[in-house]
Amino acid sequence: MAHEGGITVEGLTVRQPETGRTLLSEVSFDVAPGESLAIVGESGSGKSLTVRATLGLLPRGLDATGRVVIDGVRVDDDPRARARQRGGVVSLLMQDPFTLLNPLRRVGRQIADGLPKGADARTEVPRLLAEVGLPADVAGRYPFQLSGGMRQRVGLAAALAGGPRVLVADEPTTALDATTQREVLALVRRVQRDRGMAFVLITHDLRLAFSTCDRVMVMYAGRIMETGGAGAVRDEQLHPYTRALLAAEPPADRRLAVIPAVPGSVPAHDAVAERCAFAARCSLAVPDCLATRPEPLAVRPGRLSACLRAAELPARPAPAPGVAPGPPVTAAPLLDLRDLRRSFAGAVRPALDGVSLTVAPGEVVGVVGESGSGKTTLARCVAGLERPDAGTVTLDGMDCSDYGRLGRTAVRQARRTAQMIFQDPYSTLNPARTIGATLAEALRADGRPASPGDVARLLGSVGLSRDMAGVRPAGLSGGERQRVAIARAVAGEPRLLICDEPVSALDVSVQAQILALLSDLRERLSMAMLFITHDLAVVRQVADRLYVLEAGRCVETGPADRVLDAPSHPYTRTLLSSVPTGSPNWLS
């Protein structure tokens, strides 16, 4: 049923004529004014492709069929009508506003670009900024002068400038820390409800979907697996894939022995055209699942499932009991930071203001805090990518506070002792070089053999096939690229691995696989880790001890379970309250 002010999609299918592949198959959904829908699934499941096809934003070489009605107007057969609706009737909020916003233009002018003709930018831009919780003087700043949360608020203001009746948000908080994520999502939901807009959220995080939206639609391999009210899907999953996704999200209230990642990866849709798309990865599959392609059918009132066994699925197993981290480490520190200080020109406060920290051999130490708390600056000081203004960095007994003053032999020794994994492997891997060439270079830099066989063994150590050696970064998935980045970092078997948000950009299943890989490498290579993250649920699973940073200062430290179960500082309690719970009251 088409709604004026809403969005209706029926039988949306996307094909690639050149190859004959079907990428999206018979997707249908309906969002009324004031209602919200979360589309959930792993990378490659078809979430973003669904939105792009709906809004007429498909790249060349892809064709879409199906019925699309936006604000009561059918637009699938009229590209001009769909183009006229963008910005005014329907607006898109992207994942990374820093790449969306022009770095050379002040944000006020960029917001004004979306205003209707005849609107007075001098009054409308401050009004829009106020609506998203920003002061009027932000209009005169450039994007690089704003924090990540402020940029996302500016992106929302720009998306609202045309007065849209439908708002689509594609992973709008993936790159944000937990407290900023909660603030932005609470803001988006408030604005959406105040304006009575239809809202579509693309996310890989089921708990976030449950906490934010009225309904949830789970996708896999270009097809709908399950739909229903957020509370109903949270309490009872009617498809094994939904269960597997939820199980792969680490809990914030306990530590698991193993995070159960979904095995394998999302296949191309055509490869499973005549059977259940999830059958090969499903522990509950029966022979009929390998021979039948089920369509979403009503299993409960208001619930659809594309599982043959939806009506007879066994009860979801009870959560596994938590396990405690290892005993306290008493060995001499491998890494010892004392009173570390670092300031940047023009900043109103120091990035690091007297931080002290230790990491013992084989220990995993977590560093948590919001964006701007000093986490990454601390990691870069340890890795020699930043020089502290004061304080000392002692690495395996050697003063590494200033790599510029170390001799070549000492620098090589420091690099062998500590290596770093960055948040975005795509930006740290040379796009022009094959994976094999990148890893061979890392092996040679450590004085190790770098034959094709040595590269293949290194790839195997992180769960990749030797065939990957001939591929360039653009040909890999996000999880595969992160495995390559880990392989490069451990090529010299360092004693300390610095992990700077290594899983924050990955979907929950790949995140679980990478965390399992890091745990395995820790055991096999007896490595210590300095694990930087804003995700308290993730750090609970990996860290023995925690340091909590706020505005460049350490406000709390101690064993991971003690800090997370009984925090003594208000800031730590605020961080914990920002972890998505799956409850609709989370944003209240």
C-alpha cells in the first residue's frame, strides 16, 4: 500500500546484464510516515544496493525492475520524477560525512545548497544547525575543524535542508564512538518523529536496529530472510541467519570463551538461486534446504521468514556463561609509558595530559574513550609516528620516546618489538601493489626470507589462501583486507601488537572472525597487545586490563571485569550506558 509521505517498494530486482547475474531479488517493503525500518545484514547482503536501487542511484551496468512509490508518486518508471524528489522529498544521510562534505567550503554554504529556491539562508541555516544541536557559528567553519559527531550533525542538517518526507541513513554512526553514536541516533530519531518522516536505517548491528527502529528487515545474498517488529525479532528470531548475526555481536555484560562468528561469507545471489541462500552456512540445515528456495511467508502475525523450518526451529540456546580474563600479570613491563604529554597547535587542550600505562609480556591492555580522548595519539606515540612533548616511552627496556634520535639499529629493533594495525586497512595498503608484494616487503624489512612460499605461509597464518598473493586491495573484502594488514604487522613476529580500532569498520560476523584471529595469534606468537577501541563490548572480550581516557587524561584503570562491572568514575559509567542494549528505551 502506497503512503503519501512514505515509501513503498514491491518486487525490487537488480541485475547485471553484462554477466547475467541477479544481485537483488524480489525485495519488498513499506514505510509509512513517522515509521522507521532497519535493513540489517552483513557486507554484501544487499542492504545498500536496495537503497541505491530504490533512489535511482545504481552505478552504470546495473538494471533495476520493480515498483517504487515515494510520497505517493510512482517513480520507478520515471527517472526525472525520481531525480526531482532527491533532497526535497527523500534525502540520504551517508556513513562518512567527512568524505561527503567539501573540505574547501564552509559548512553553512553546503547546508544552504539544499534549501528550496527562495529560502533565506541567513535564517534557515542557523535554524537547521539549532535543530541538530549545533551553535550558529558552526556555519563559518570548515569540515576539518569539526569532530566526527559534529560533522555527522552537519550532514544531517544538510539532509534536512530541503524538508524531506523520507530520510534514508546508510550506516550513519559506524565510524563514531559509542557516546557520539547514541547522541546522533537519538537526534535522528527525535527529528524524524518531530517531522513525521518515514525513516530507513541501513546497519549491520541488530542491537542498534532493535533500539532505534519500529521494524527490522534482515537481508542475505540479495534476498529478504526475515521481517517483523523490532521487539518481536529481538525476542524470537525466525531465521537461523538472524540468530547467527545476533550471536556474533559480543555482549557488553560478560566475556565469552569464543564469539560464534557466522562461518564462511555471503555468496553471490545467482550461486544459490535454486536453494536457500544461507543453507551452506547453517548448522540447522536439512536436505530440503539444499534443494528448495523458500520465499518469505507469514509465520506469526506481522512476521515473515524465508526459512523452511521457521515454524519448527528449536529454541534459541541460552547464552553461554561468561569467562574471566587470565590471572594478573606480574612480569616486568614490555611497554612502559610515564607521564606522556602531547599537544597540537591550535588545540584548546592537550591530546595527552600526563598519561602513564604499562603492558606486560603476553598481556592485552585495552584503552577506551570517546573520539578526541587521546587514544590514537597514544598509540602513535608508542609506534613512533608521533613524538611526545614530554614523558617517556620505554619499549622492551629501550627509550623510544623520540625515534628521530635513535640509530638505525635501534629503530629496527623497536620496529621488530612493536607493530601497529590501523582502523582502515584500505588506506594503509598500497592500491597499486599486489598483496604478495606488500607482504614480501614486510618480510624483507625484518630480514626474513620472502619467497612465494614464505608469503603463502604468512597468508595462511591469518586464514587467507595463497591465491590472494596476486590480488590487489580493491579486489578484497573489508575483512580480507584487515587480515592482510594483520599479516603484514605480524610478519616479523613482534612482541607487542598495537591495534587501533581494528574491527570498528567491520560487520559483526567479520568482527568476530578478526577477534578470533587476534586471539589465536596472541596464543601462537605469545604477543602482548595494546588494544585501542571505543567499543566496550569488544574490549570486554579481549582485554585483561583497561585504561579509560577522557580529554587526554586517564580517569580509571584496573582489571577489565572490575572496570566494566563496577566502574568508579562517572565518565566510565557514561560510556557503558552508551552501549546499544536492544531496548527501545536505550535512546530515551
